[in-house]
Amino acid sequence: MKNNNRKCWKCENNLIFAEFLNQNKAIDIEILERLWDHPTIELYCCKCYNTYRSQDNIDYNNDNNKKIVFFGLSNGGKSAIIESILSQELKLGIHQTKGMAINSILVNEVEYFIWELSGLKYYQRRWLNEMWSGNLGIDELIYVINVREYEKYNESVELLNRAFRIFQTYSPDMKLYILLHQTDPDLDLDSNNLKELQEKIKSLGITPNGIGFTSLLYYKNNYLNYSESLNQSTEEGLEFGNLVLQLITI
């Protein structure tokens, strides 16, 4: 029996099996049936698939195009950071990303294409697959750690180490920015937990291009101050990670 509850991975609109068959006539029907019923394979609707393909074929060798990848364990706050910057207003309570989400923003005539990779374990295996990683061509990796999830420090730092080593193999000029996120005003920056986290990161022997304690609760005031100076700036090749740190560093 065909799964009648299939939804688009991106927009979550209902998918119809007959339309799925019609759009993939060149593929054997038995293969399509297995794909449709597979418990871990996600599908796009036609509109979302076409949007994804148009973004995936962007010429990242163009000096005015930069690929930025946000990564880290799930529930780190990646989606809220991205949505706040894109909308230029504070966004909280954003739903968890499934798979990946791709957006773009134009700053000083440089277009930044922002790839958010889900940190769920199922997807981690996919992102760290060397064949897949080899096609990324990353300009900047922005790694987000939720500082409130003390019990996940080891897991988060281990994932940072693996992701950085694999991604850098194929993108040797990649910049790294680390956000120690959800450092809200009630959190003691001198706590033993935060000191321990910083020591774990240092022990990796990785030198990030930028690292900072961040919180979206500081976004509004920082944006008002920083956007004015940014608009007046004529700097070319602005690193997106620096922009993010400027906007949400406490």
C-alpha cells in the first residue's frame, strides 16, 4: 500500500503519488514505488525542487557570490539567527530545519548564499559524507553551539572537529566562525561550564577566524548600530561570519 501521507520536505504541502509517477516517467515504476515508501528518503514538490536546483546551480566561483554554511547540533538556534538577519527583525521560536534550507542576502553588492544544514544525527551522516562534502565549495563555515546544553558539549565539539576537517579538505580556504550561542543575560560568562567548553574547543588545535558569545536578545540594538556603519562601508569581500558576530555578540 502506498504511503498517502507524503509531504514535501521543504514546504510540507501534500504530495500525490500519481503526480510523482508522471514527473518521473523515465524511471522504472518499481524504483519509484520503493522511493515513495522508503522511511528515510524525503521528497520535494515540483516547485520546491525547481527552486532548490536553481540555487544549487549558482556559480560560486563568481567573486560576488559566496557560500556560507551554518552547522551544529540540532536545537542550537541556527534557524532563528538566519531568519533574524534575513528579515532584519528578531525571530524566535523558529521550527526545526529538516535536511537543508538555502537562502540568500545581498550585502554591499556581494550575494551570500546561506546553507543551513540540519544537525539531526540522521542528516549529520549525510553532510559528513566525503563524496557529498567534496561538492560544497564553502567560503565560510559558521558553527553554532548551544551553550545551555551542557550535556552535549562533548558531542558538539566532536562534530565541530569532524565537520571542519572534512569540509576544509575540499575547501582549503574556508573561514571558520564559532558562535557560543544562547548566552543570554542570565548566564554567567565565568561559569566553569563555559570555561570547560572553551578549553574543549582549544584542544582541537583549530584556530577560528572569529569566535564569540552570542544571543539574539542583543540583535535589535546591534542591528540598528551596525547597519548604519555597514551601509556606509565600501569594503569588498565582507566576511559574513564577522557580520553575524557584530549583530549578535553580547
